[in-house]
Amino acid sequence: MSTNSARNLFIFGSLLCFIILVVLTIDTMGKLDQRAPEITEKINAGKKVWHKYDCIGCHTILGNGSYFAPDMTKATERKPKEYLKKFILNPRVIRPNAAMPKLGLSEKEADDLIAFLDWISKVDTNGWPPKPILASAITSKTTSYGQILFQKHDCSACHQINGVGGTAGPELTYVGRKITDAEWHIKHLKNPESAVPDSAMPNFDQLSDEELRELAEFLITLK
């Protein structure tokens, strides 16, 4: 290849790469606003609360932060907002052995922080972070309808069975040995606070009577 050919290849190749870069940049910038909901004053206030209490010192969000505590990018998708608020205000009311300290947030600060986390949860992150891969908590060779409901409604986000699942709620591996009454479980699922005072668990009264019964029957098999 001659010197002129090499020079022309370099010039036109560089120009082509520059044009591609400009086109991709314009395309990306045009789509950024579509990937996140509108930012309101409440969301902005919640972001300030996030920084004020140095939440990023323990948690990650959108890939940034520390790994001492759970990632919060999709927190409001995985945990009920009522639970999050109670936990933020006083973690040890929910979990006596919680590592997170009581930070002294006000009710308004807690609401603003949850609004910010809810906004973050709705940002299109192309499926990141992926949902945890949870092994099936099977107590017999046949998967029951109650177990399917347990997985469908993402109960494992808060509860562990055989070491698999979240730790926000009580561990359920032996719950069927501790509480054998299916009617108690149905009552608890419909209205948790009626069975456990000050419970942070959300109501599952949207389930049909049959679904509640099946889920309760599954829980009492956990022995």
C-alpha cells in the first residue's frame, strides 16, 4: 500500500468513525428522557434525603455506591412501600437484629425518600439489576398451587425458605410447625396487622378465597 493510500484510509476511516459516533450520541441523547419518569419536587427532595443520610455509603443505586447493604435500584418493586417506610423510620421495629441504625428521619423525609426510590425503580435500566434467581422451595416431589402462588406473588422477596429468599420478613422454613392453623394464616394474609400487631407486611386481600386457602395450606406444609 502506498503512502497516499494509507493516508487516505486513515483520514476517511477516522471521518467515518466520527460520523458514527455523532449519530449514536444524538440517538442516545434523544432517548434518555424517555427512559426515566418526570422529576418532581418531591422526588428531588427525596434525592436530597438520600445524600443527607449518606445512604450510598452502604447501598448501591444504579450501579453506584457500597455493597454493605442491599441494592436499592428496584427497591419499591421488590418491597411494599409501607414496609420500606417503617423500616426506614426504625429498622429494629421490623427486624430486632437489623444492622441498619435508626437514622432519625422525619415522616416527610421518609415519604420523600420512598418517592425518590420509586422514581429510580421506574427508570428503564435494560433489565439491570436482574431479579434474584431463587431456587424452588419444594417440600414434596409435586409443586402445589399454593407454592406457585408463593412464587407468583414474590413472597421470596421478603421471606426465606430453606435459606433461599429475602430477610425482610420472618423465616418460613418451619412456619407450619409453629403455626398449624390454616385459618390463622388466611387471616394473616388478608390483614397482617389483625394477626401480628404493627406488621409491615402488605395485605393480600386481593386474592380469592381459594387462593388464600391454597397459600395457607402450602405454608402449613413447611415443617
